[in-house]
Amino acid sequence: MFDLRRADLHLHTRCSDGLLTPAELIDRACEAGLYCVAITDHDTIEGLAEAEQAAARRGMVVVPGVELSVQVDDEEVHLLGYFFDPAHPALNEALKAYQEARVQRFEAMLERLQEAGVSLAADQVRATVGYGVPGRPHVAQALVAAGYATSYTEAFQRYLLPDGPGYVPKPAWTAAEAVAILHEAGGIAVLAHPGEHLRDRVFRVLLEAGLDGVEVIHPSHSYYLVQHYRQVARDFGLLETGGSDYHGHRARDDALLGTYTIPYPRVERLRQTLRVRSA
Ligand code: MN
Ligand code: MN
Ligand code: MN
């Protein structure tokens, strides 16, 4: 018989920049007909335990996941990690250090703004964040609320772009660090949504770092790009993954759930590939 169960391996919760709690997200995924999901919050795996509990009640499967922000030259790319051991000490330490660097970056942004005559209280900004560490979007919202800008876009343009008075670069992993920590924790590293502008040099750096797969199915990929990355995966011996990148608060998000999926048997094959490798 055919196994028609579907998997979405790219979803966000309130633990990073999504809207829903992990349990709420599992409920929505279930309603959308999904059998398997990966929660891939940015640089944190905090939502995993709650998602697993909620999924167990519904007979669904959760794959451990994360989306890491990686810097290659002057470009930020995202790497999805899957199937790692969520309790792995080195992985947890690395994620914790990353979150601490984000707290420092947030404090540095407020200091720089202060020097430019813009005073925002840290608590005022934190109040706009569900969980996690505030980033530029939250600072932009607070700037609008405090009357320093009339819109979110203006706040970004006047204060938060690279040449602006409140700009502090976001901490980022190198490709080698990110892939190594995922491998060390027993997982795989997958290039997220490569899109139309993947540079050869960036791809080469990722391959040299030990990239395992490429996200082929993604809302930003046209039919042509899906075919293209499917071929890239074949040519370079990479695994194929896919998902919706659902955040819960963007215009098209509700239509995404259940639409950008891969067959569940492919998830099982990914898992087996890992077993073979570690054997
Ligand atoms: Mn996001
Ligand atoms: Mn991303
Ligand atoms: Mn994402």
C-alpha cells in the first residue's frame, strides 16, 4: 500500500519569531492533515519538548529541528539541522552561547541608540517579545511606539540598517561551526531555502563544511527552482527536504500549512541514511 502521510520539516513557534506556542502549532498542523513536523526555530530548540508532548497526544511525529543563522563572507544563509540528539551537551552549550551573544547585541543596540539621542528602555522593548531575545524587529516596533518613527519601515531605515545609528551586526555561526555542531550531536545539516541567488562560492563553502542536504520544497521556490534544486541534490549527492516556513503571522501563512510538504516515507529514509552513516 502507498503511505500517503505528509511531513512539513520547517515550522516556527513563539520560541523564535513565530506566533503560536509549540502546542498550538501542533494542533494547527494536525488540522492541516500533517502527520510529521519539524519545529525549526531560529537558533533555539526550546520548543521541542512541548511540541513532542502535544504531538504524542495526537499520534503525530516530531523530528528534532533548528534553523541556524550562518555567515558566509558577507552573506547570511540559513542552515536547517535535523535528527540531532536534543540533549547533546555541546549542542546545548553552543545554542546557549549564541543566545547570550544575542542578548549582548540587543544591549549594544540600545546603547548605540542612546548615544544618538534615542532613549528606549530595555523593558519597554522586551514587552513586545513573546519569548526569546529581542532583535531588530522588536526595536523597530518600540521606536514607533515611542514616537521616534512613524512606521516600522521608517524605524528600520532611519536607525537599524547597517549604516544607521542603532545597527549592531547579528551574531552568526560560521558554516564549519554550524555543520560540525550538528554532526557532533548526531544530526544532519541542510541548506534552507537557497532561492534564486545562491552564489557558487557560498555553496562551495557549505559543501566543504560537510553539508548533507538542500531544502527543495519551500514557498519561495517556483516550480522551476524546485526542479533545479532537485537536480542539484542529485548532482552533489545531497538529501532533499521541504517545508512551509510557517510563522503564523505573515499574510500567506494560513494557506501554507499542509501545502508545502514532503512524503513521510522520505523522512524515514533520511533517518535511515543517518543510521547507516553512524553504523
Ligand atoms: Mn523567521
Ligand atoms: Mn530562513
Ligand atoms: Mn525559517
